[in-house]
Amino acid sequence: MTELNFKGKEFVWNHHLTVPFRPLEPHPEKGIGEPALDGNLIIHGDNLHALKALLPTYAGKVDCVFIDPPYNTGNEGWCYNDNVNAPMIREWLEANPIGIEDGLRHDKWCAMMWPRLRLLHDLLSDEGTLWMTLDGNEAHRAKLMLDEIFGEECHLGTLVWEKSDSPRMDAKVFSTSHDFLIAFAKSPDAMIFQRLEAEEEDLPDHYNLRSEDGRPYYLKPLRAMGGQGDSREARPNLYFAMTDPDGKEVFPIRQDGSDGAWRWSRTKVEAEISRIEWRRDRGDGGWVPYFRIYADSSGGRPPGTIWYHEEVGSSRTGKALIKRIFGESSFDTPKPIGLIGRILEISTERDSIVLDSFSGSGTTGHAVLEANARDEGNRRFLLVEMEDYADKVTAERIRRVISGYPYSGVINTELYKERLTWTKLKNAEKLTEQVEKIENLHRHEYDAIKKAVKDGELIVTPAYSPKSG
Ligand SMILES: C[S@@+](CC[C@H](N)C(=O)[O-])C[C@H]1O[C@@H](n2cnc3c(N)ncnc32)[C@H](O)[C@@H]1O
């Protein structure tokens, strides 16, 4: 397996083992209800120590880890602070914070992440999955580190989250509108991986037929076509007579008139006869057999690899929610609750434990509470944040969500804005679909949503005061 080498790797390789255990100190006055190590926890401190402290109680018990660590853009001012016993790494402590000019920026980031990822791996249950957002600065290095820690075969996918809903006109090169979401399973054979709820409109357009009992399907010709296996010579067992609705025998015949082959064996045709449908669409008016392919919507739909902002929210909707909860922009880089909500939908059951060790404004905790409210679940969250705002923002958000947050002020958040051009107007149907999606996404957050055209722009905004928790 290709491995990633970074400066300091040999020193941090087993650093997670040497980090000393520190017990967690409860602060009952800051919580709601009795403090309990097995309840929802918000831990203020460096996550290396916090994860170590969680090990005795939670090793092998966490079903979902979501992390949104520093992306290492060079502008975040994050610091390397780990107490690793090696002179080279000690020197790194002098060069904080890590800026764009730091030639070891990527090595330091990997050295910081490595022991934390090892501890997160230990905390995951066999059914557990880890999800991490990053951008092009570190996603490729993170993938290689995770390959090494989890095993390459445990990589579920590297998805694209469309974080922005409008282009950046000041971009020097590309206007980047996505982040990556890397997903790994502790054990792909045992993992929790739920399909998403399927709506009729999620079906691809070609499922345009409906069965007698209303199930969507499309048709595929029963005769094999193209490739070497479509001749009688190649597949003699698949050349046999079928009986058409007029009682006549029909054989598979290729375009050039030679003997062909069916896609299904005689046994399969007999077993699945209810899926065979005859159509009179041959040039001579004769019958042609097709078979039905039903959409398996009963079991939901598999999540795609591009998560659009209309479905899961954007950076802007993440910030708008913070503004609603606090009445001001108390945190700069929150993820939208819909993004983490979808991760929970896929990766948790009603009693799962969810861990976020870079929790920032506490979106993960909020999403866990929402998921429980939706399905009467009993999921629990473990959040870690090292900055001083662990109480004033992270924990305060959770307290406000639990007790219902009052709101005062005017909402001037735009949920969607689109300059109307002739091309856009010609595709009005697409535009209205887009607006409907935005409405669906935000309906639960506001009392109403207003659409207006102003100065050549279509603008969608929340109309009234939001629900107060
Ligand atoms: C990008 S923010 C996460 C935002 C979060 N997903 C949200 O929706 O609000 C990353 C957070 O990780 C925290 N952080 C960085 N290094 C940390 C560490 N070693 N231990 C604990 N928290 C850390 C930062 O203070 C910051 O709040």
C-alpha cells in the first residue's frame, strides 16, 4: 500500500499511547440535568487529551464520528501544541501559529491529525463510520493517513459537498464551490449504512412507467444486444422460443437476421414471468418481449457522491442558523445542520453515540437533537472544543436548542439569490424547481419563506420571525 510520509511521522506514530490520562471534571452548573459521563457531553479542552479521557468509557462504542478540523489553508492561525518527545517537534512549538509561509505546514498538520485519528479509530464501534470535511489543502493527505489507520478497503468514498450557492466573482482562478467529505468505516461488513428516504421525485426520469400496483419501472429488451454474448453461437442455452400474446413462438433474432440470445435463461423467464411485458414495436408489427426493472424505493435510495446545497445546506445557511440562535454571528465557520443531519441519517441508529472532536459551534450536537426529535431516538453526542467559546458558543447553542431559543430582530438572511438572465428565464421550470428545493430545505426553520424579484434578481428570504425552538 502506498503510504504517506511526513516529517515527524516516526515520533507521532505511537504518540496516542503516551498521552497521559486525565480525568474529565464535570461542571454541573453548566449542564442541564444531572451530570453523567454516560449522557450528552461537551468537553472543553484539547481533543488529544479529551479523546484519551473518553477511551475507558467509550472505546469501541461510538457509531459515528464527524470531524471538521482546521483545513490548513494557511490563514486559520491554528497551532501545533502537542507534547511530543522529540527535539525537532519541540522546535515547532516556537513557530506557532502556522501560517501560509510555513514550509512544514503540511507535515505539522499531519503530525497533529495522526494521533487524533488513531484515537478516533479506537473509539469507533465495529458498526461505526468516520466522516471528515476538508478541502483541497489536505484532503489527499488525510485520505492516505486514513488508508493506513483504517485500511484502504475501509474507504467508503470521498464525497463532494457543494458548500457555496453563488460563484465568487473575485476568484483568481477557480471559484471553488465544494469541500470534500471523506468517509471510512471501521469494518465495512458490519457498518451501519442506511439508505436515504426515497421520494417519488428522486427517481431518475427513465422510471417513467407504473405497474398495476403503482410501482415505478422501466423496460429493457429481453434480447441481448451488443457484445459477444448476444449470439446463439456464444450462448446456446439462451436461444429458445418464447410465446407471444397471440400464442406464436418468438426467437431472439439479431439485427442482421442471424440467431441471437435472450438475456435471461428459460428458468429465470419462468420464475419472473410477471416482469415480462410484450410490446408491438417491431417494424412488422410483431411482438417483442421486454422485462421490467423496478425502482427499489421501498428500501430507500443510496446516497449520491455529490451533496448539493439545496439538499443539505451551504456555508451561508450554516451561518444564518447561528445568527438565528444567537441573534448575531457568533461563529464564522459553522457547517449547515442539514449536512450533518444527512450523515446521521446514514450512519446512526436511534441509540447511537455520535462524537465530534472539533465541534466549533456545536452543529453536530444540534443535529443529534434534531435527529432524535424526528424519530424519537435516544442518540447521544460527545463534543470537544478547545477554545474559550466551548461554553459561550458550543454549550450555549445546545442549551438554547434544548430550552428553545427566543429570537428578536429582523431576519435579512437571503436563502437564495439568482440574477435573472434570458437563459435562466427560458429554463424557468428549473429555476422554480430550485426555489422549491430551497423551500423544502428551510421550511422547518421558519414560519414562512418569501420569494421576490428585485432589481433583476430572484431573492428567497425567510419572511416572518422563526419558530422559537
Ligand atoms: C472548522 S471548526 C468546526 C466547526 C463546526 N463543524 C461547526 O459546525 O461549528 C474547527 C474547530 O475545531 C477546534 N479545534 C481545533 N483544534 C482543536 C483541538 N486540538 N482540540 C479541540 N478543538 C480543536 C477549533 O477551535 C474550531 O472551533
